[in-house]
Amino acid sequence: MRILIDSDDAGASLKNTIIDHLNSKSIDVLDLDFARGSNKVNYPEIGYNLALRLRDENLDRGILICGTGLGMAMIANKVKGVYAGPCHDVYSAERLRKSNNAQIITMGARVIGSELAKKIIDAWLESEFEGGKSTPKVEMMHILEERSFGQTKER
């Protein structure tokens, strides 16, 4: 499994903590560091870049960290075929994968501490899509996404 990770300046410290944690588990992590050397890059560009790379390179999963995790989730979800959600507890992280099959988890460095963040990431990485009753719901998300991105006016 290859994990992409990135953050804005608010999430940089937590990003480094997560990278160290994943490296200690021998997980392949690629820090995109999109804002390297620039103080003019904001979270929308960072989150969009990671989501595009994940989709276009057919990679497994991505982690985005900002102050709250909310803005990163919003922008990552603007990339067709990518599903992201903010998680600040273990149960939500599990459900993000098991029920929603999301490839990207977002977190807020101003919302959670580093030890909880590690537990959340571990739970998310250990979870896989369960299918079952969630399958038609995820399929409906794909259909509605296609309508939205395709600008179909049906409801």
C-alpha cells in the first residue's frame, strides 16, 4: 500500500508525526509537500493536488491535514472519483472506509492531538470496504457524482 500525505502550514507538525508513525510500520509514504518553499500556497491547492495524484496515478490512499480537516475534505471531494472525509475519532475513521469506501482521510491539527491521530490513521488503514448494505449507497454516490460533474439536470 502506498499512502500520499500532505498538509498546509497548520497541519505540518502533525503531518510529520504521522509520517514517522507510518514509517515505523514500514508503510510506504509519499509526502507531496506541495507548498514547499512557498508561503503563498493555501489548502485548496494542496488538497486538490493530492486528490488528483491519487486518482490519476491509481494510488491506494491519501491523508490530508489542515487546521480542522474540513476544508481539505471539501476540496478533495471536488475531484471526480475521489471520496474524502474528516475524522477526529476512531469509529468515524473505520466507517469512512467500511461504509463509504473513501480513499482520503482528512484531519485537523487544531482539533486532535498526535497520539489520537495515530490511532485514527491505524484504524482507517486497517479497515476495508465491507460492501453489503453499503454497496447500493456507495453506488448511488457514484451516480449522483456523475450527474453533478456531468451537469445532468435530472433529480
